[in-house]
Amino acid sequence: MLERIRFREAMVVCEGNHDLIENRSAFETYVLQRRLPILINQAKTISIRNHAVQFLGLRWGAPGVRSVNARGHADELIAQSMDVLTPSLDPHAFQILLAHHPHAFDVAAKFKIPLTLAGHTHGGQMMLTENFGFGPAMYRYWSGVYEKDGSRLSVSNGVGNWFPLRINAPAEIVHLTLRAV
């Protein structure tokens, strides 16, 4: 599917849990052999309309780890990946962190990364109210835009499901427009 996407400036992607369910190594090899623009604890700077934009792609979990849903475990794996990634930070570029798990935002904000894009939560999947349901029970950030110390996080509900039922967590595809100031 990624090979068929047509883009204007550039395309970059990061991996998520559903990409790796069957076999992490096979998925990563497949994507890299096809020269698809996946960033696995890597950075790529692109000039867009004469502005340097640096995309930082965070690895999902760690090799050999099948689940990172527990809050503490996810945070530990995210911190390990950010330790690998942060030496690549370009202070002259607008940085965008691509992190499937939204808890990466805490570390991104510490490093003053202005924008983090995440998913994984399905908007909480089943929410009884806007703030009560699986989302806040399992995640610090589960849907929408968050701000901390001048950094922002956008968590998309995505279009997938844990199972075919969503309550007060509608599927979405987010379109962001960035403007130079």
C-alpha cells in the first residue's frame, strides 16, 4: 500500500505494534528491501519550501518484546529508543517525532521537540464519556491534541480496532497543515 501512495514533498513512516505482530524481523527486512521510507530510531531531514523539517521515527518496543502496553514497560522502552534517537536532533530544523505510542510525548517535550504524532490508542476504543473509559485507564494521552512546555502531541484515533466495536471513540484520519511563523 505504501508503494502506491503519491506525495508532494516527502513521505516517512514509523512502525507500530500491528506491523510486528507476526514477525518483527521479517517486517523490517521486507520494508527496508523495498526502500520504503520507514524510520526505526532514525532521523531524516527534508527541505520543504526552504524550511528544514526533521522527522524522527521511534522504534516500536524492542526486538523480542511482543507487548508494550503496560505503562511502566512502555515508558522504559520509549526512553531506550529516545536515547538512541536524540543525538540525531537537528537544532536548526523543525522536528517532528513519529511515535506510535503516545507516551513518547513526555520525553519529546523534555527535548523540546515541537511536534509528536502518535496513535495506538484507537481513541480509547470504548469510552463511556469523553474522559471515562479505556483511554484514560490505559494511557496518559489517548485522543486529540495535548501541550506541554511548548511541545504538542497529536494522537489520532486511527481507523483500526482492537475488535469491531467503538463507543464514543470515532475512527479518524488526521490532516495537519504546518505553517512557518
